[in-house]
Amino acid sequence: MPRFGLCCMFKEQPIKFRTTTATSIGKMDRLKALEKIDNLCMQNAESLMLALQFCNQNDIGCFRVNSQILPIKTHPEYGYEVKDLPNGNEIVNQFIKCGEFAKQNDIRTCFHPDQFVVLNSPKENVVKASIRELEYQAEVSEWINADVINIHGGGVYGNKTEALKDFIQNFKSLSQSVKDRLTIENDDKSYTPEDLLPVCHKINIPLVYDVHHHRCNKDIYSLREATEKAKETWNREPLFHISSPIDGWQGRKPQRHHDFIDLKDFPEYWNVSNLTIEIEAKAKELAVLQIREELSNNIA
DNA sequence: AGCGGTCAAGTTGAT
DNA sequence: ATCAACTTGACCGCT
């Protein structure tokens, strides 16, 4: 069986990650603001441990960490360094404990920076902010032993080839810590596996193959071919994504995610070991447990 | 305590 | 032109 991954949050389990808004933080004096952020970070570090323990108890081998695990960490005005928080050392220690727990129990962790991280934007400040965000997530990755920070190709700006050249150029300015973890994922509108595989080979980063996106945004490769080619880009256990369309493939918005994974959407050749599959489904842990149950019934 | 408006950020494509 | 979609509703300030 593959290793299944849970994304960021829980549907039923009472495990919550907290955040705040820049507006609210901006209204406070700096001391009060840092106190509040300190609180949220500590609670999130504790929640992460609970999340990992839940995964361990339920044989969920991978957990994706929310980008806001340290809220507004890279905000241009209200951002901060963890060492400047009142309990910064304890917060780091709690994350390191999470990393030790994950390692001991073979739980893989990863990040998926959100849509604002665009490495190939023509706007210099967008690239700068993206790099700041990647460096922050790499810092936490080191504490918790996360081995993947996964982003999309970014914008097209009228010319895919040129846009991907910019991606490669800007990749070079990243720290080694980010480079070692950065992966690129095919998306549902712009970049297909066919577009991205040459980038993977050129700068030696893995392809996170999203089969749902590939079904929305097709190229010359069959799903099986893309699976094989994506696997070849990995120097460690490959990591893929799956989801099912909210109203079926004939529905109005097939790119929207369903609560659960439809067994029919699961490629049978993905039911193998040495593969991580993140389950992108709105029912979260329930969806992970369900697809695993269905797959084991299917074999029996 | 409950409720509704708001939330840092980019890009694309549907309406 | 506006808005939803993207890993996801949660937070905050008002009553």
C-alpha cells in the first residue's frame, strides 16, 4: 500500500491551527502584537504534535503543514523572526520535538506554499516576497524534518518557454535548504507534466504529479506515462496528489474538489508501496481513511 | 455569545 | 469588469 497524506487540517478531529490577520496585528503596539503571535505559534506547534500523533495512530504516513503555521511570518510590515518572540526558544523546541516524533514514527511532512508564491513573476517584488516565504517554510522544514516544499510553475505571461526560463533563473538564487526541498507540481490551467518535466531535469527537482490536474489540463502523456516520468524525477519516495471532482467529471466545475476520493479516480497502478499520495479532499482525515478502506476491500 | 464582514499577497479563466 | 478557484474557513469587532 502507498503512504497516504493528509492536508493541513481536520474535519472531525478537534485539532485546530490558529492564525490572525495583518489588520488586527497592525492595530496593536509591537509588544502586544508579538505576544499574541507568540501565543498562536506555540499553540500551533502543540497542535502539530497532536496532528502527527493522530496520523501515527491511524497509519496516515504523511502530513502537509499549513503555510500559516507561523502566522504572518513574512508580512512586509508585521513579519518577525521567531527569536524575537517572547518564547521563541520554546516554540522552536516544540517544533523540533515534532520533527523527532515524525522521524521516529516514519511520518513524512511537507509544505505547499499558496498561490502568492510565484517564482517566475515578472514583478521583482513578487519574486522577492515568494523567496521570503520559501525561506521561511524551509526554516520550519529543518525543525520538523519536512522534505518537500511544493509549488506550481507560476504564471505564463503569454510565453510558457520564457516563463519557465525565469523559474529556472530564480531557482538559482534560493538557499540550499529550499533547493533541497523544492518540488514543482502540474496545475489545472497552465503547466502540464509535459511542460514541467524538462524543468525538473534541468535543475534536478522532483515533479509532484497531480493526476486530477492532469485530467483537467491534458498533454501528450497518458496518466500512466506521466506517473512513470514523474517517478523518475525523484531521488526519494515520490509524492503525488489526487482528488475527485465535486460534481463528477460532467459537472460544471470539475476542477473543484469533492469531499471524498472516488475509487474510480484512483489509478490502480498507484496502489503500490514506496509512493506517497496526498489526499486533497474536503472531508480531510475521513477521506484518507475511506479511500484506504476501499482500496483494501477492493483487493480482498 | 452570536453574527456578519473581512482577510497580505498572484494569476487565470468563467461569468 | 468582477469574481471564484487554488490545500482550508477563521478571525475580529460589532451588537
